[in-house]
Amino acid sequence: SNEFAAVESGKPPAEPFLSPAYPNPFNATTRFTLTLTETTPNLRVVVYNVEGREVLTLSESTMSAGTHQFTLSADQLASGVYFVHVYATGQLDEVRKLALVR
């Protein structure tokens, strides 16, 4: 299943940061972290396929400042290229490429 968890860390960074996914390429699960400098309303973490179709929503909520870890499960996905898009209007717009290999 797909999940995320808050991770305690030191002082917040100067700007939001989306880590690369690891492992990548992956075949069962991959993980990435999102570090926020402030509470961020209406934050969306969405997975798109190579055709630009939304295939999974990992989060659609307000997230607090700090580091949040996400785990993406490939249970319902076919092999191929995917994109994780993290978006909050006016605050954050980051994309990471993932490769699912079965």
C-alpha cells in the first residue's frame, strides 16, 4: 500500500526539497522524502504515467513543516515510466521521474 509518514529532523531547510526516489528503477516499492519549510495547504502528491494520466494520489492535504517520507507501492502499476508531481499553488512545483521494472 502507499503511505507517508512525518520524520523528525533538525532545523528546517531554506527552501522546500523533494528528494530523488530510491531505489529507482524499482520493482516493488520506492521511497522519497519531501521537506517543507512551512505548513503548506492544499499540497498534492500525485503519480502520473508517461501519457500524463493521473494514476495515483499519494496525498492531497495540508502538510506541516518538516520532512515527510512517502512509500510508493507498484502493486497496481504496470512496468514503465512514471512521474511524481508535488504541487502547492505558489509554493512548490517539483517533478521526479520513476522507472518501474518488473
